[in-house]
Amino acid sequence: MKLYFAPGACSLADHIAMHEAGIAFEPVKVDTRKHVTESGADFMAVNPKGYVPVLEFDDGQRLTENIAILSWTAQQSPALAPKDEMARLRLLESLAFISTELHKQFKPLFMPTSTPDEKARQSDLIAKRLEFVAGQMTDDYLSGPNVSVADAYLFVMLRWSKALGVKIPDKLVAYMDRMAERPAVKTALQHEGLS
């Protein structure tokens, strides 16, 4: 099994979750600007969408998109998902919120063509959504006292927020520090050259 990733990209969430799950995989680094793997292979042949993550199974099938890969990972390691049916739906709800209301909102902050005003507005929007997340948390992690695949995704969004100067609520700063101490997070960051 292979996980195609770009260092520090959203694929870091899958990288962390798979280590949390204890799933053996080969990490394959991708240059998403040139669309090649570190071995020089054409990444567009792997994923015509041109972006990471991609999880390639031993039989050659491929799965893309964070929500899908993180959901698959949780199925392989039930400890990374709540056991109660409604709580599992809440996990899916969290993954969707992180993907659409946080992840996608960062795009203008990464675009060199965005004006300072556009970046400021976008940073404020992301900060408000992080306040919402902080207000919803009632325990150490998003789904309660135990880490889930959604925590891996939120951690990446918080890393981006910190790097881009987006205001992070104190509750999520403490959460980010907790996540950073997890062995799976340390391993994934080391593999991606980010530690």
C-alpha cells in the first residue's frame, strides 16, 4: 500500500491517521507543482486531479480525498472512530466541516494573486470557524476523550493557521500541543521532513 503525499499538505492528516492506526504503508513524496513523484514518475497518471492525498492499495485500486481515506482508515482501526452510530455520524460531520469550512477556506491565503485585504478577510473567516470548533469541543479531542481521524485533519489545519498567522483560540492551541506530542504525529512529521 502506498500513500502519496506532499510535505505539510493536507495529506499529512492521512499520514498521521495511518500511523495512529498502525497501518503499514509506503510513503511516496509528490512534487505537486511539477506533478511528479520523487522517483520522477508522472503523478497525473496516479491521480488525474493532480493533488494529494492518494492511497494506492496493493491490488492497484486508488482512493483519493481526505474524507474517504480518513473514513477508510477509521474502518481499519475502530479505535479511531466512536463506537456509537450517532457519534460515528458526528465524526463524518466533523470531517466534512474540516474539509469544506476550514480546508477549502485556506486557498486564498496560499494564492500569490490574493490581495492583502482578501487574505485578511479570509484569515478572519477561518478564525471564526476555529472559534466554532473550540466551542464545540467538550473533551481532549473532537469526538471525546479519544483521538479520532478527524483530529489528524484538524491538526493539519491548525498547523496551517499558525504558519499563516491566523488567530487560533487558546483551547485549540492547547489541543494542538497535545496532538504534537502523540507518537503518530511525531513520526509523520519526521517522515515529511517537518519535525
